[in-house]
Amino acid sequence: MVYGKQQAPKLLNDEQMRKYVADGYVALKPEVPDEVHETVRKKLQFMVDEEFNYGNNVLPRVPEMGSHPK
């Protein structure tokens, strides 16, 4: 199942690939505004604190996780 707009994958550059091979991970800066992150955090925290089982219904209840406007 596909949610949101699909974009072409962003490839790692040479330096990022070297870091990944050497360290096993690469830290990427998000392109999503801080306000979106805060909204997602609050909605998820509410679900964890106030509801006993949200199952696999997270994305419909927190649609900000699926896509973001450019």
C-alpha cells in the first residue's frame, strides 16, 4: 500500500556511503519543518498515553507521517 506522493529516492553521495560503510549508519537532516515533527510527536504521545491499542491504524490517525508538502 502506498501513502502520500512517491518521490524518486535520494541517493547517498560518496562521503555518506563511506560513512555508512565505516560506521554502519548515516545521519540525515530532515526536510520536514519542526512544526510537523512536533505535531506528529504530540499525536503519537496522546495515542500511547490515552489509548490502549492503536494497532496498525497509526498512519490514518497521524497523516503527517505519510507525506509533507514541498
